[in-house]
Amino acid sequence: MRLAELAEYAKNKYGIREEHKWADFPGFSVLTDPYTGKWAALMMQRWDQETGEITECCDLKCGRQTLSEYRLPYLTESFRMRGQKWIGVRFEDNTDRDLICALFDRAVRSGEQRGYTLSLGSGPVKQSGMFGSVPIRRGPGVRTAQDPDMPDMIRDMIRLYEYGDGSFHQKCKNFYLQGMFMKDYEDDYPWTGQFGMYFPTYHDLNYRQLRGYFSWRKDIRRGIFKAVPTSAAYIYIFELLNGIGVSSAEESVRKLSEFEAGFIDAGIGNPDMKKNIRRWMLDLSVVNALPSDLAVKNADQAMIRRDREIAVLKEPERHTDAEICAAMALFAGAKPENAPVIRQYGSRGEHLFAEVWRNLFTKYGNRSGDIFTLCFGARMRYPWHPLSNAVFFDRGRKHENAVYELDACRRYLCRDGRWMEERYDGLQLDKKKLHEIWHETDRMLRKYLKTGHYLKAKPEEAWVSAYVEAASAADRKEQEEAARPKITIDLSGLSKIREDSLITRDSLLTEADLEEALPVMTEAEGIPADPERAIAIPDAVPGPAADGPGAAFSGQIPSGTVLLSGITPDPVYIRILQNLLDGTDPGPLIREEHLMPSVAADEINEAFFDDFGDNIMECDGGRLLLIDDYTEDVRELLEELNHG
């Protein structure tokens, strides 16, 4: 490091310009705090007669205790200045620039005069207690700023920084104090140059960069997104996490989401920022007990998707075949579209994969537990530190005991101010077992559905085979049921068919036939004499001879006999069936009864459908035929009806 670098740092950070006070000593210069008028460093360039070279050194007003804090060869007793506040620094090749700049910051701080009232409470603060309400009083002889470009607000903010113990907590506290002081500040100065820093804060920016940042922040708050170095953009994010410039945690989350969309998703900012923003939005939501649907929406979607897929396999009865199949593939490291069963059979293939998991879920188990626990382990508790990887000052708040349910697989608990996270950890995931389930299922289903490209069986996957067989057997039975012809009988139309058949029969009868078939009975005989109200009484038909065909059946069935269908069979239909069983043509009987063969076949099939579950007769061109498969069954049924 060289003296010129220290002078440049002082100029950029504090607006301090190097002063050459002594014309007789051109190698001597000072860096004076323009705010207090006190020296912070005396810089010297001296001729070394032994080496014949110019050496560089300086006295820094950072406190004699620094020599005990940093035992380094280039830190010594002061060269010119006297007192406990001064040390000496030799500028050599191994002099650490960052350390010297930090010690210079301390030197500037050594002459400060405090005049601020700070409020760290979480509630509203009265105007009289806000930052800057007590002006900084400048003592006599204090100089004006050497660099007129540095606004007083920025100068005052810089002076708020306290080194303290130098811890990260102290850094976060300084950021919060300075941020609240500058929460409403706006500037009009373009950002220039590069800036890169882990956990960046205002203190890491020089005053020109600070002006550029606050100008950029002004535009961001108005919805105008412009490019800026990633580290500078993180400062704005840290402001939102600390509640700087917002009124509530909900507003912080909303503005973080807007920043993600307008700065990162729009292609302006670094896409690597997205993961951190998502994590911090979740942290804010949980710690401040915001609605869980808002937390799920703004959390890392890869994590949310993993939880959802675990929940699918944890509760398969509540999810579709496609959801279960996709979850199985995800954790097995497979792609469903690469499985021939799914590619060729679509939803049927997904159903088969899903049924295998359902079978495993309900039937598999051993001493180690059920299939879900074997694959994913139990939900475990782990320490959780919200916003730990951000510049965040919690202001000493102690969180009350709480339980925050994020989703079906993840929740957060606070006990005595300490947070825990319950989740299914990836370290417990048995991906090998899930791969065995997927691979053996894929192998057996390819064979079952004959898709080709068959896979080789693996002995270690044999334990899955029985569950795939069960799914295949159920699918086979379902396909057989679907292949059977479905016969639907519209019973509502039968009465109309009967009426139409009677009209057709009457239209075919001659007057002589009507007189012969419809004798007029007297009222004394119990039948009205009015011809229009007369009914046809079929002649009695003698049964077959005792020694003839069908002797076991008398041709009559007991009065009031009812079939399973609830229909009392017509004696004529019974005689038609008996003729068919005896090998006799029922045609003469059908013509004698003035029936239509097709109508007779329909009514016989309807009457006996519930007894056989199928049609027992068919009509082929006016010819009635008894279906061979039901011949003996019809014969037995008629015998049962005949013998009561």
C-alpha cells in the first residue's frame, strides 16, 4: 500500500483532501477532518540515506491500544506526533490496505462530537425524538467541508457509525441506525463505478457512491428500476428487511416482491439474488405471523414444490393418479414421459403407477415402519435462524412462543425465543428405495401391456413385484368388465309397444275372426254385453301328453307366480318357451294368438332378464330361437315354476 491510496480513500469516503501545510517540508501533508478541524493523519515521505530510496509512513490518530490489538511489523510507535492517541504506520509491500483504511475510519471517529437522539423502539416515535432533531453543534474554529459535493445529511450519517466491538451484530446495528436516519433522504447524483462487498452496508460506500445509491433508491421507490451493482442493490433489500422506509412487515414483503419482479425478473439485476430474496420473504412472514398463503406464494418455489410432492405421497387417497405418478417420478429421479406405459397408454399408465404406490402405502410394512417413513423418514426438528444471512438488526426483541404452519410438511415453532423448523429433511430421503419402486413397476408394466423395450429384472427389486401384480390384476379385471356388451332396456317404452301391437293385431283380424275370437257374453255371466267392452278369452290349450316331449312340464304355472323381475309371466309365453324346448315350431301358436314374433321375443327377454342377466331369445326374420347357452337353464326354471 502507498500513501496516495490512503489519501484517495479519505477523499472518496469523507470528502477529505490532502493538505500540504509546510512549503519547507513538501514531503509532509495532513488529512484533516473538515467537520471537526482535527488532524486524523500526518503523512510523511522521507529520504532513506541507507537505501537511497524514499520511504512512506504516517501517524494515525487511532489510539495506542491498536498496537496491542494488531501485532504487525508495519505498525509502530508514532513518528512525529505524541500522546496515547497516535500510532505510526510504515507503508510497505505487505501493508494491509483494508486494515489501514479501517484504522483511518477510527481516526476520523476519534474527534467526533455527538449530538443525536436515537430511538430503537419498534413503535411510533414522536418528531422530537427522530434522528437529526438535535442539530450537531460545531465548535469554534471548525472548518467547513473541503469537498462541497458532500451533503450535510450524508456527512452526518457517516458520523453516526460506531465501531464498538467490531462484531457483525455491531455492523447490523450501525446499518439500522444510519438507515433510519436516512430513511427519507433523496439525492440527484448518478451512480458511477463498481462496488462489490459481502454483507454491504452504507459504511462500505464512499460519499459519492452514497449519493448515487440514494438517487437510485429514489427511483426504485417510484417504480423506476435502473441498473446498479448487485452489492448496492442488496443495501436496499436490507433496508426493507429492517423496516427502513416501510410501515409494516406486510409492506416489506410486498416491496421485496415488487423488487424481484421489476429488477431481477426484468433482467436488470443478478438472477442469483432471487434465492436470497425468497428465503428472506419467508423469514419475514414467519417471524411476523403473516398469512401462510402469502408466505407460500413468496417462498422458494422449489422448496414449496418439494413439500407438495411429499404431501402427495404422504396422503395418496387425497390426490389424483397423475399427481401421485409425478411425485413418484420426481423422487425416483425419473421422467414419466420416458416410461412407455405412460407414453402409449396415457392416463391408464398413470393409474397403474399410482395404484402400485397406493398398494404399497396400505399394505407394505415391517419393523422399520410403513413405506412412506422408509422412503422419507420422520418429520424432524432443526434449529432455524431467520434472517441470519442478512444484515438485520432485531433490536433485542424476544419472540413469544408460537407455532406457524406453512404447509402439510413444514412448520416453525418458537420456544423461549428460539426458533425451530420441522420438515422432512433431504438427508433422510431414501432415493434408492424410491428408484427401486419406479424401476420394477416400469419393468413389469411394460411386460403386462406388451410395450416392448423390456427391462432386466433386478433381484433387489423383487420385493415390489407383488404390489405391481396386484395393480395389474385389478386393471385386467376392469378391462374385462369394460369389454362386456352393455344392454340397456328402456322399460318406459314397453307399454307403448304393447298398445301398438294390439292395434296392429286388431287391424289384421277380419270380422269373422273377431266374431269367433270375441264372443259376446251376457251380464248374467259376469261380462258386459257391450261389444266395445268385450275382451278376448284365449281357448284353453291342452298340455302335452304324459308320455310326450316335455312331460315334466304341464304347460301351466301356478297362479300368481312372479319372476325375479317382478313380472308375472304370460301363459302364452310359457307355452312358446316350452315349444322351443320340445323342438316344436311355436309359429302356429304365435299366429293363433295374433302375436308379432319380435314383440314376443322382447317381452320374454324382459320378463326373464333378472333371472338370467341376459337375453334368452332372439328373433331372426320372424323366427323365434332360444339361445343355446340358456336352454338347460330355461328348462330348469320352468320346472321350478311348474312344481311351485
